[in-house]
Amino acid sequence: MKPKHVGLSKNMQFFKSRSVAKGTPSVAYTPIYQCDEFSLCIFFLAANAVIPLHNHPGMTVFSKVLLGDLHIKSYDWVDSMPPPESQPRLARLKVDSVLKAPCKTSVLYPTTGGNIHEFRAVTPCAVLDVLGPPYSKDDRDCSYYKELQHSALS
């Protein structure tokens, strides 16, 4: 899939270089399609914008950077059994790199492939996501996490 397939171009104002705005850089979301099996959407991240560390429970996610440069940091749990709710949980770093469009599609599986991940825009960028099954208001929502260094834990 290429930017032109979803009506994107490097010439669009959003992707042109501009001075850094004050405040929190924006993240926008545009749904393209959703059915019972999957959803398709595009995230637009201004330079330096962050989608914080989160997961996609029970979902497979295909992500493709269509335009721009995106730093991805992702983890998988070390143990399949979670500790009590308030206790830290050990995760293994899977990816810590910058994806530059055009690039290959990355895949996150329900329990592997870096399902816990963070996106940080190096430049303004657009990311196409295919999530299956889609989020559900009843029983499927993402959780957000805070990264702690292993040496900071007892």
C-alpha cells in the first residue's frame, strides 16, 4: 500500500517542514473502514508527537508508515502470567528503531511481535493501521503502560 492509495501526498501542508509549535504536538486519527472482523485507520502525527506505550489485547495489528519517519519502541511480556495488578511486570525489548517511509509493514500479534509499543514521530508522518478484530466498547480496549528500568526495581 502506498500513500496515493489513501489520497496522501508529501505535498500536503501537514507533511511540509515548519517550525515547531509550542505545546503538545498533535496526533489525529481518521477511520477508513470497520466491520466485525477488522478496522482500517490512519494516524497522523506531527513532528515530535507521541502515541504512548500501549497494547492491543487479543488483536493482530498491521502497521505501515506511509509518509515520514517514525520511531517505534516495542516490547513483549517475558511471562505469560501477569503479577498482581499493582506490581511491575517484566517485558523484553523487541524493537527500538526508526522506520522511514517507504518501508515494509510491521505486524504485532496478540502476545508477540511487540504488542506493547510506543510511536514517536521524528518528522510529520502518517501510519496506516489494520486491527483485527477491531476494538470493542464492551470487552476490548487498550491499556497504557509506564516504562521502568529493570535496575529501578527490587
